[in-house]
Amino acid sequence: MAQVLDRNLHIKRIDTYVDPTLPRERAIITHGHADHARSGHGKVLATPDTIAIMKTRYGADCAGSFQAASFGEKVRIDDVTITLYPAGHILGSAQVLIEQDGQRVVVTGDYKRLPEKTAQPFELVACDLLVTEATFGLPVFQHPHPTEEIARLFKSLAAHPERAHVIGAYALGKAQRVIALLRDGGYDAPIYLHGAMQRLCDLYVERGIALGDLRHATDATKDDLAGAIVIAPPSALKDRWSRRLPDPVLAMASGWMSVKQRARQRGIELPLVISDHVDWPELTRTVTDTGAQTIWVTHGREDALVYWSRQQGLAAEPLNIVGYEDEEQEQ
């Protein structure tokens, strides 16, 4: 597979990189999170949603030029064919299928397999070489269903009607998913937003994702916020901004909330284990389902997945790419 893709995710035949961590002349971007989508590339190929996210975050001129590719659309570059398939991670997130000389290579980017309303649902792509993330690549990580976590939030709201519930959530993807889960659970009251959330929530609505009645938290009175839900960046939970809220219940939505020590360190009263990445059972199932005989692990807990894959008789190795991390660690 080395002649198709090298360990830096460089497609040599067409001199193009997948999610490069440094500015490159040609880049394929899997999704809009900052550890995968960076400004300064010459030519960028991505889904229309990812391009819209990049322009919203970095400005319209954040790349020399953009080429939009719809899911399933084959893009032929010389004798290499590139096709993007839904990754289910956030709005517009894509897996990259690279076909060359009869070989099929899939770079997953970040992904999750549980369908939900704020991301196009994951599609399995058969391949010879699978290049996968392993953010939660340890057997201990087995995420609960998100509706169970939302039910815990509703229970807390009922028990503390006088307190604001402020949920720390990453501004791109997680915030919108939490809002959609609340709406699916029957919560139709206004949801209040920290200012850092507004721009990307507006973009999701523009791209067809219904989020209901959203309001600026700074425009609300303390009476408005008593018993209300507020969505804010994790970094805002402990700063002066949160002190204006009425006796807030500090919550956080993240797959990392399954690690109790992390929740305690952040002073989180209500940890919500809601992840936008595959957990260990989904990760190992994906490796098996793709039929790939070679597995490369880009980032996360690489060693455990590499060991498991080798136990299944597969060729597997870690890539240890510097610069990729879980987006929730950016806070």
C-alpha cells in the first residue's frame, strides 16, 4: 500500500495530503475540526459542509481555492480516484477512499457509527488498507447510548428547577448534537448559548439542521436562566462568565466524561458521556467489517488497537502523527 499512501497520509502519485498538519499545495480535508482542517493550503478538496465550516471559522480566503465533492462523487485526478463517504462524526465529515492500481485505501478521519441528526450517517467502505483513528481505542471505553445521558440531564433539571444547567460542549459538532438530542427528547424551551456557540449554530441551521429556539445567554436575566439549559465552551465553565448564572449545575458532554477523574478535576457535577467518536466495540467492528488486511492507526490509543488487529492476523502499525488530538482537548 505504500505506493498509494505513505505514513504522512501523502498520496504520492498526485502529490496530495489528507488532513495535513502543515500548509500544503494540495489537501483533502475530512472535517472541520481544527486538528484536521487548517488554513493556508493551496487547493482544498472537501465536502460542501466542511468547506462552509472552514470559511466560517477561518475566513473565505483560508485556502487558495476549494473544490467541493459530494458524498459518493468520484473525483478523478490523473490515474487516482478519490471518493468521499460519510463519517458520521460532525456535519460534512468524510472518509476518504483512494483507488489506484486496483487498490482501495480508506482514511476514516474521525468517525462514529451511531446515526444522529446533525451529521450524515456513517457508511462502511470496503478496503485493502484502513487508516483509522483510535481516540477511544481501549476496551474500557464503551459509550452508553446518548438518550440515557439526556435522560439523566432531564432528571437533574426536574430535581433542581431553580438552578441553571450549563453544559460544556465543543462549539463545532458537540454543541449542535446536544441541542438536537434535547429536542428529540421533547425539550422545546429556549436553549441559551454562550457567544462562542452562536456562529456555528447559525451555520448548522443554514445548512438545514433544525435546532429550535436558541437565545444569547448574555441577553437573559437571572430569572430567565433559572431552570434553563445553557450551552458553553468547556473553558467557560470556571471563568467569570459562568458566575452570573443562578447556582449553576456544571455539566459536560464528552466521551471523556466516562473517566471519573477527569470529571472531578474539572469540577463537573453532571458528567454526560456523549461522544462523537467510535468506542472500542465499534472500532474493532469497523476493522473487521471493512475486510481490510492492513490497518494503520493515526492517533489516539494506538497500541491497543494495533495489538488487537495483529491478534486477528492483520498487518497493523501505529502512525503516531503529531498534531492530531481529540477536538475536546483543544479547550
